[in-house]
Amino acid sequence: MDGIFFDPAVFAAPGTFAVGLLVLAASVWAIFLGYLADEARMGRPSSWPELPLPEVTATKRAAEEVKLSKAA
């Protein structure tokens, strides 16, 4: 059984191994894109640039609540 994995005759040409890796990478990429499409369809942000910016009014409100004491 170990001879199957290490025997170079299993891969008829070195390009066959490279093509196999390419097909594997393409299938993993397709699964990842499908996951992103499902997330986008449900309305969830898939990366940080899609997150909403914090509102400016929240920071203004916090700044108004701070009361400064007068210096003696």
C-alpha cells in the first residue's frame, strides 16, 4: 500500500500531479465562493469593509455628557 503513494509511475507525468493540485485548488476556491455567496444572500457582511461605520451622533452625545469643572 505504501508503494502506491511513493511510486513515480502512479503519476504518469509530473504535469499530472500539478494538474491534480490545480483541480483541488479550484474546487476549494469554488466552495469558498459558494460560502461567500450564501453569506451575501443572507445579508451578513463577509469582510470588515462591509461593516457599518459607527455613527457620529453617538460620539457627540458622549462628549456632551462630560462635564468639566471650573478651575479654582
